[in-house]
Amino acid sequence: MSARTARLRQLAVPYALELPAGAWVGLFFLVPLLAILSVSLMTGNSIDGYALTWNFHIYPDVIDQYSTQFARSFYYGLASTAIALVVMYPVAYWIAFYGGRHKSTLLLVILLPFFVSFVIRILTWQFILADQGIILGSLKDIGLLPSDFHVLSTPGAVIAGLTYDALPFMALPIYVALDNIDRSHIEAAADLYASRREQFLRVVLPLSAPGVYAGILLVAITNIGDYVSAAILGGPSTTMIGNIIQTQYVQNANYPTASALALILMAALLLGMYVYARAFGTRTIQEYV
Amino acid sequence: MEADDAFAAGAPRGPGEPRQGFDLDPARLRGMTQSRLSRRDFVRAGATAAAVAGLGSVLSACGIAGTRDTGAPASFDWSSWWSKQQKHGVLDWANWPLYIDTSHGRHPSLERFTKQTGIHVNYRPVIQENASFFAQISPVLQARQGIGYDLIVISDGWELTQMIANRWLIPLDHSRIPNFRRHAGPIAVHPSFDPRNRYTVTWQAGITGIGYDPRMTGREITSVKDLWDPAFKGKVGMMSDDTELGSVGMLALGIDPVSSTPADWKRAAALLTKQRDEGLVRQYYDQSYIKALEDGDTWISQAWSGDIFQANYSGFKHLKFVIPKEGGMLWHDNCMIPLHAQNPVDALEWVNFYYQPPIQAMIEDWVNYLCPVPAAKGLIANKLNDPSVADSQLVFPSPSTNRRLRDYYDFRGIDDHDEWTSIFQPVYQS
């Protein structure tokens, strides 16, 4: 027994370790995905039932019908991602380089809002930004804003809501990347007469790219599919594709349309990710050496 | 007969046993329907997606069953079924939030009911919306199982139409609710959506009209057409509900919704689209329209009568409600017993208890919607000493007010309903 079983066992270990993750993906991703795919090709209604009729026409049909909402979702999602990046990079930079022994506390501060439910936080913004609320109302009373000025129900409000929710997701990976930078690289750059600006642009920024890359992915993918922000902060023409999917599924019980929309969104995101990875795929330190 | 057994039988559930998982709070439901996490998972497994698509052929045998013929058989003998039912001393009841008298977290009317009848009520204010509640219970009923409630409250509309058409409701045994025949007012008796109250009795009714802030509008509101007044540009609140939105569009055109045709629906949708595209509409709201009105985000809004009444009592005295001259929509929230309910006798005992004028007065004085029992008016005025409720046209409407109330269009089938939604949904989801 001994030698052979021991070797077999050794061979089996990696597979055994992979098993939970594999089962997770298989059971909770592949099976539902196949189900959604088949549902999207069905026709019928909630009373008579839906039968699989391989109705591929639904794809061009829903793209045609909801192209505005698709385009808007990508616009809002990407705009909020860009803003979150611009806002959070300096924050992450500061914590990583100047946080000292308070780093963990500062990170906790960034994460603190997450201890309150997402919906509650967005609802609170609705309260704060109300037309006659504590901010706009006061500014209007002292004449700093015209009386018909409003923030809610505008695309800006939706993008702001999405950005707000994304900030920690953007900050954390960037922080990790920055914190991992070997400080001797920066010292070496300084020794070689690189200015502060050059040290940042040619050493720190490239080395933090993996964090930026991860942050953008995390934020863009969640935000493009979001619907809470649009539902609570948006106006008559800020419907995102997530809102449409929700209405079609819950309210209309129109499962094929909802499924087709979800799959198109997913396909578009995958395609976008692929292009993004090819164009900006991250480089590691080795590639710079 | 097998089909009969399948729904009539089923082991009764005692008071201590767990219900079938329907205590979903809305936040949890949102969490479940929202695909944030799963989308991140999607990314992780992105590489496999293409391969998966090829497996489609495996799925050819699939389908989703419809709800047709999952209810009680049409020929079922309900009177002999009722004669065999017994009181169990427990009632599981799903209602809407803030829809019963409440004092320090307790419900005096329910406590009095328990004291008088010995029936313990598990009161669950879990229904936030007809569509989402229906989406929760319909798969269970479709599987011919009980939803864990003996009494539920659903508004007249497409969901109720389906409950009745699928025969998912137990016809009421009116011999057990004599107080309904004795005390129910014209608003509650014989509604268009449920002739002879075969399946439902009114819990509360209400009016959809216009709520407004006279300080901001600068004038009194009298007409549905005021929702199209350019002076209120960007300050008009409309409802994100197909039926409410479509109905108000038709009232503005002078069409009575109950007898409208698809051609009328299209004209109404065109009018509503124009209102949106001209920038008049601030937002299409669910129940949150009342907050927008209170916050000053809107000056004039489609509104439900009871909400404005309650807002007046919670610090927003200036808000007003009007039944426009073109008419207000009359809606009913209805008590009904879902199929497979375990305690139907206890449910009817509560309904009978509820339809006594003193109990009505107790609840009405707190809820402030349209009261189904006219005799409660005198009790509220004299015994409870609350003339503002007793004299309100929105709680006890006079005959002349009654004449201005309109019924909703009753959908004739799913094609009819789908046509309506496909016409009005694009108005508020653009």
C-alpha cells in the first residue's frame, strides 16, 4: 500500500482543495446561468406557463426596446467609477504613505458607513438633498441658490449615489497595492535624481496599477447593474437596466424578458472586461525590471 | 378525487410550528433580488460562460408551469367543506403596515378580539406592495401549498383578479359573517371586481386624488388637469403604478376608466408622455410620494386620501387633498382567505368581529381611510369624541362625494393586462 497510496493521496490533494470552490461555481453559478439562458428563450405568460420555444428573437427585440437604458447604465456606471477613482486614489495614497500607526483606524473609518444598510444610506441622501431640506433649503433661504434648484431626480444625483457607495470598494484595493510598494524603489528613484513628480509618475503610479485595475473592475461591474440608486435618487428619465429587469421579473412576471436582459448585461460586461484587460492588463514589477 | 385531496387536505399547522418562510422583510427581499454579489461571481467564472452557452441543447425539455388549474376545482362543494371546518383558536394574518389601531406597539382591537373569542392572532404587517407580495405567494399556491396565512389583504387590481381566476381563494361562508350584511356600507357591498362579495370583504377603502401644498401652488387645486399646469414644472408627482397612472390619464381626457378601451389607453399614455417630456413630472413615486410632498420636492401629486390625512396629524398641517372634479379613483383593500388556509373559521370570526360598528370606530379613528361601516361615524363623533375624523369626507363620504368616485378598469385576462402594462409602463420607465 504505502508508497502508491501516499502518491495518490498527494495527487488528490489539489483537487480536493479545489472542490468547494468548484462546487460553489457549479452549483450556484453554472446551474442558475443555464436556467436563465433557457428561460430567456421561452414564450408564454404567467397563467398559461412558459414553454421553451427557442425564441432567439427576444435578444434583438429587447436590445432594440431598451437600448437607452443599457447605454445609460454604462454611462452612469463608468462615470461613477471614474469619479470614485479620482476621489479615492489620493485618500488611499495618504493612508498608505502617511497613515503611520493609524492605518487600520483610517481604513476602518472608510469602511464605517458599510455598517449601515445600503438602502438606508441612500434614503438618507434623499433626505439630506431634499429641495427644501437641510442643505438646499438653507442655501435657498439665504439666496445662494435659485428657488427651483434641485439635486434629486437628476442624473447627477444617481451618479453621485453610485459613486458614494463605491468609494470603499475603490479605496481598499488601491490602498493594498500602494502599501505593498517596496519603499526602497522610491528611494532608488530619488537617488537617481528623479523629482517628486517623476517618482510618483514613473514608480508609484505604475506599481499601484494592479490596485487601480481591481478597483475599477469591482466598482464598474457593481454600479452598471445597480438599480437602488436610480430608484431612490433618480427622476422620470434616469431608469437603469437594473430597474427594468426588476420590473419585468417581479411586477410583470415576464421571466423571458428579464432573463434576456440580465444575460445581455452580463455578456456586455464580460466583453467590456475582456477589452479592458487586453488594453490595460496590469503589469507587475518584473516587467519593469 | 385526487385534485380535491391535494388542496383540501394537508396537515394542520399548530400555533407553535414554524411557518413556511414568508416573514420576508422588504430589505431582505431587495437583497435577494439584487444581483450585486452574483454579478461579481459572474466575473469570476467569466471564462466558462462561452462554454456554457453550448450546453443549451440540454435544456430543451424545460418549461415553467403556469398558474392555470392549480387552484380549487370549479365544481368543488364549498358548503359541505365549510360545514366540516372548526375553530382552532389561532389566526395567522398578513396585513399592510400602519393599517390597524396601534398603541404603544400593541393593537387594542386585536387584544379585545382575543379576550372575547380566545383566538390568538399572529398579526404580521408584511405586505408592502401588491405585486411583490403576489410574487412571493404565487409560487407556493401554484405548488398547491398553503402560504402560512389564514387571512391576507390585497387591493383590487390585477393580482386580485388572478387570485380569483386561479381559484386560489376560499369562497366566504357568509352565514358566519352576519355583521357584514348587517353593517357594511354601499362602498363595501357588491364591488365590481367581486360581485356579491363571494371571495372578499373590504378591509378599508380609499380614494386616489390629488395632494398639494397650497403655499407652493399659490392656488386651490380642483382639476386633474392641474397636474399638467406648466406653472408646476418639475414639481408634479405622479405614481409609478400602471393602474393609477393610466387611470388619471384617462380622467384628464374625460374617460371613465372602468369602461375604457385600448384606444383610450393609448391616448392617455400619449398625454402622460407629453407631461413627462415637457419636464412637468418630478418623479414617478411609489408610497414615497408623500415624503416628497412633505419635503417640498413636489408641490402637487397624485395621492391616496389616508396618507394626506395622516400627514396632517404628523406635523404637515398645510397639505391638502382634493377629489378632482373629473372624479377620484375608489380603491378597496380586501380581506380574503387563501386556499389551503389552516384556520378559515378563525379568520371569518375576526372578519365578523371587525364589522361591528364599535370595533370599526376603534380602528377607523386610527387608520383614517374610507370606512366600510357607516354606523361607525356616530360612535367616532360622540363616543371617541373625534369630529375631525367623523366629519371627514375622506372617511365617511357623503352621497354627493360618492357619486364622484370612479372604479378601476377590470382586466379581462392576461392579454388585456399585458396590453395595458405595455402601454403605460414605458411612461414611467424611460
